[in-house]
Amino acid sequence: MNRPVRVRFAPSPTGPLHIGGVRTALYNYLFARHHGGTMILRIEDTDSQRFVPGAEDYIIESLKWCGIEIDEGVGVGGPHAPYRQSERREIYLKYALQLVESGWAYYAFDTADELETLRKQYEEQGKTFAYNYEVRETLPTSLSLSAEEVQARIERGDRWVIRFKMPAHETVKMHDLIRGDVEVDTSTLDDKVLYKSADALPTYHLANIVDDRLMEVSHVIRGEEWLPSLPLHYLLYKAFGWEKEQPEFAHLPLLLKPTGGGKLSKRDGDKMGFPVFPLYWVSPATGETAHGYREDGYFPEAFINMLALLGWNPGTEQELFSMQELIELFSLDRVSKSGARFQPEKARWFNAQYMHRKSESELAALYQPILKAHGVETSDELAGKAAWIMRERATFITDLWDLTSFFFVAPTEYEEKQSKKYWKGENPAILRELREVLASIDDFSLENTEHIVHSWIEEKGYGMGQVMNTLRLALVGAGKGPGMYDVTSFIGKDETLRRIDNLFANLQPAQ
């Protein structure tokens, strides 16, 4: 790298942050950290009509939950403040006027109604209207009006926009770090609006170029939906004389629906039962809600690991990566050109893998709030131990209550299928014998209890499944759970005997 790496994530606060946006932020972050560079957060809020209250806070909280650290920008500050475009509005007019003065842009005074009339006229003739080199001098623009008329219109308060004067019949040669070399004929492009007098704000095209230059951005890593804008952005750098300072560009592939056809949307998530946003969201306008990965029980490290592999691969069979490992391995040359199909079941798989790798103390901290919500007060040691025993059967922390509740609460009901199968014949009598064996054990540790009970079963010639499943009915109330000695050692001798007595007291054997 010939210059310090500086990247920016520049979302618009128009609603909740889509996971595609999170992935863009993640790839920017991994690239910056890999090269010892700087990660900037810039809020592009120039579209006042689409601004949604609370969206900016949602973006910041989402990035924090994901572990994507911001070095400079909104919420952090830095040498190029302010980092909200709405607070930089006085900067942009200067640069828009510079383009007009140098002949790269012009004033346009036509109204929305006039343009709509033109579009209809073109459609009636079977043509498509484009605001370009063919029509700009036939419309009320500074290219067709005298300088005096232009000035008079501005002074009397007529609304105007500044449009880029797209060259005709030129080839723009561009390079994308993911897609390679691209060429576009400028005759196929229209004259984009750069600045609007109505709200004294720039459009995305002008604002992002000016801000990237002033913030010394070295690489622009963004979604492929911006690829059609790349020729204009190249030409804007040329128009400003900033070609030597122009950043390198990389356009990321789309996140696709699970079916593979089209961009992943909230509707897909609603229909198939998975989130497409990192956090829970409530629309301030409509009250509409949307699921979030955090609230649905996903670990941030699992969410990030899953996202990282949607469009990038490490070149190995490894699938589980810490953030530090992702930083060390990440490179844009291993980002795919084609869209990445989102797989909800794979997201669940990632979460399960991280669940299985957590320590007892980590599990205890996560599980205690759930236990308390169910009225269970217990030590961190026991909470962690119960979760640890059953962790490999769980996908989410919220699964643990159904998987481990019997460790803390004795059964009051007994599963019908299990009861009919095992609470009959000689099994009740065998369980009475087993109770006496258990009552005689002083060292109730897992290993000692298992050794004594197994020796007794072999001596009596009973079936192992017959005895263990009857005991399971007494201790768990259902045909689920871990090994019986995990349960007996956890609940202890007195509780084990009490639960056996409860079964006799509360359930008549099947005939």
C-alpha cells in the first residue's frame, strides 16, 4: 500500500441496518485492521425525505454489538469532523459551483412537472427519455440560457439543481478490486443531479466524492448496487483534478434470498422465519416490528462468522473463525463476484457451534437471567454446570430451559408415552430395589454411583435400558435429558430419592 489505508462505512439513516449493510461494514473493518488502517463511520443523511428517527442510533448500536470498532466518525469524533453529511452542507455548494465554473456541471431550472411531460412525450413516440447531451441544451439550463438570465432566475428564487455535464462519446476506463477492469461509453449515461437548491443539500454522488476526498479515504468498499455509479464517480474525480488521490474501489456481491433468486429482503425473513436485521426494530412511523439476531438469541461472534463467509472464503475448509483470525486472513481478492445465497439453517449451525464451545462460566452468565425469569435462584456454578452438560443439544441459550429445567425443578407430570412404556410390569418393583441401592450409597459422585448401580444391575440380570429409563421417568418425567448419573450427581442423593418417591405417590403403574 502506497498510502495509509482509510476506509469508511457510510450508511443512510433510513431505517434498520440490513445484514447486507452489516457485511459491508464488516468487510471494511477487516480490510482496515488487516492493513493497520482506520475505520470511519460517516452518516449520509442528505436525503431528508427518507430520514427515520432512531435509525442512526440503531446503526451505532448494531456495530457495537457486532464488535465492529469505529476509529473515527459519528460517536467517536476525529480530525475530519463533522461526520454527518447534514452538518457539512456548507461544504458541498462550494464544490458544486467549482464544477459549474470549470464547465463540468451546469444549472438546470426545469421543474418536475416539465420533466414528466417530456417523459410522456417520449413514451408516446416509443422512446425513453434521458437527461443527457442530446436534450440538455434544449431545456432551461445554463447551457441554453444567457448568463444574465441564469443570474436573474437564481436571484428571484427560482428552484434549480446543478447537474453533471456527462461527456458524450467517451470511454471511461475503470478498475474494480473484485471485478477487474470495466469500460463504459459515456453516451449511455445521463446527467445526474449533484446539488439541489430546494433543500440546500447535495445528492449522494457529490457528497460522497467530496467527503471521501476530504477524509482521505483510500479504499471504497461498498455494495454492487453502486457499480452503475462508478463511471460518474471516476469522472467527478477527474473533474475536480483529484485523480491521483482517487480511492481504489471494490463492489461487493449481493446477499441473495435462500432460494437464490434476487436480493435478500425483510419479506423473505418474515416469510421463512429468520431475521434480516442485527437488532430488533420498531418503526417510529408505523409501529411495525422486525426481528433481530441479537434478540433471537444469536451470539454476535456467530453472526459475524456467518456473515464473513457470505461472499468471502479463506481458501481452506475451515469454517469457524474468531474476529482476529478473520482480520489476519481477510483479503479482497478472495471476495466473490457472484451473489451469496443466504442459508438460515447455516446461521443456526454457526450459533450452535459457538454455543458448544463456551465455558461453564460463560454459559452461567448467559443462562442465569433465564433461570431467574423462571423463578429459579441458584449458584453460577450449578447454572453453568447444567448448561455445560446439555450445551451440545442446544442451538440458542433460550433452548437451555427446556433442556435443563429438570435439574432445578422436579417433575410434576410424567410423559404419557414414557409412562406407558416403562411404568408397568416388574419395573416399579425394580425401581423400589434401586431406591434402596441408591439410599445406601455414601459417595454420590457420578463415577461411584454409576459403578455401584451397574454392578447391581449385572448381579440381578436386569436390562440396562429397562432400569435406566424407569429411573429417567422418575427424575426427569420424560424420555429426554443426559445420562442418568449426570442428573443424580447434580440433584444429589436426597432429591434423587424424593423424586423416586414422588413417582410412586403420583402415578399408578400401567396395567
